[in-house]
Amino acid sequence: MNLLRFDSEDAWVNGACALWTDRLRHNPRLKLCLPTGLTPTAIYGEMVRRVGAGLASFAEASIFALDEFGGLSAGSPGLTRNTLRRQLIDEIDLPLNAFHWLEVGTEDVDRTCERYDAAMADGLDLVLLGIGPNGHLGMNEPGTPADSRTRRVDLHESTIHGSARYFPELLPHQLPRWGITVGLEAILASKEVWLLATGSAKAPIVQRAFLGEVTPDIPASLLQRHGNCSVFVDAEAGALL
Ligand code: GLP
């Protein structure tokens, strides 16, 4: 595991985007899996700026959404696919058919998941991840086995309440209680994985995940066994490392 520590959030954004730009230059057909959440927002903004300035291109890349919330209307702004489109996809030169997202509205969720795994079957090049306060990755909650596939999952109570910040228009009882997530198997099989964390609230879980025992009880700790995983932290998130 490579620990990349940055003094400020600006340095953290620029550091991650410089490396992302570099990966796209070396492999224009980069196959990416991307999260939403508050953590990557500034990184997506900087990549949009770089594409606009002609410094980076996604013209031959492909992007898979990491997860999706269930039970909401298709237009809900907090859905992963809508958030990714707004913050990144619609502002860069990626062809729209190279953006893959999880359709939660279908009757046959299992089939949707099988198709998604099949589309990723030749392997991801780079997965970006945030980290949940309980160590979850995407919607892979504590207890998820390392060989889990893309599937429907129930969210933990703390994750449900934590998602209120993505859905300011919803009352607590309207928050999504389930979702579909890419499994740990595809994440751990990616050629490269970046775990992104900022702010003091993430410091304790970052410490447990990367200095503690490797256990499915903290899904992020499984990244310790990945041969090419980088952990990007600002000073606050990395304070206990
Ligand atoms: C959410 C998402 C994750 C995200 C994590 C951290 O529940 N399902 O994909 O990485 O929690 O979110 P944030 O970046 O907003 O702190």
C-alpha cells in the first residue's frame, strides 16, 4: 500500500489529478470505476478543468459507476448516476455510451448485476473509492466477503442516515435503505485502486483500515492485500497514520 499524504486539500486534489492525468496519457482507454459522495467532488471539478484546458482527455476511456441507491425516482439528483453526470461525465469528452451505470428500476436486478459484472469482466484499470465511517467501500458494508459480486444490498442504519447529506430534499424516513453495488471482487481485481479520504472525521477509520487487522468487518482493510493500492489523505484524514 502506498500512502500519499498531502498538506492541504488543494494539494490533495492536485496530486490525485496529476496522477489521474498521467494514467490517461499512458492508457487513453483507461477503464475506470468511480464513486460519488462528498470526497471526490473537488477532484472531479479539477479533472473537468483539465479536460477543458486540453490537459486531459477521456475520449477513449470508459467509466463504471461504483454503486446506486434504490427506491428513488430516476430524476433524483442524489442518485449516483445523476451526481456523476453532473459533476464529471457531462462536462468532459467521454462518449455517453462509455458511461455505465446501475439500473435499479428493473424487475430483474440479478440480471442487471450479471450484465454489469460481464461488462467489467476483462478487468478494471483504476478504481477510485471513498471510505464510509464503518469502513464500507461503495455499498459493501462490514461483513462483505472479498469475493462478493455486483448485487443488491441493504444499507446499514448508519449509512442510511449518513446519506442524508446527498438527499437534502428527503425526510429521514424517505432516505434510501438499499442499493446495488459493485462487489469487492471486481474492486480487488482492479489493476490499481485509490482510496481517497479528507478531513478529521475520517482519521479513525483510515487508521483502523490501514494499520489494523485485515478483516471483512472493515471492508477497506482488505485493500492492504492489494498489490497496487494508494491511499490519498490530507493532513487531517492521515493524522493517525
Ligand atoms: C457513501 C458511499 C460511498 C462513499 C462513502 C463516503 O455511503 N456509498 O461510496 O465513498 O459513503 O462518503 P463521503 O465521501 O461523502 O464521505
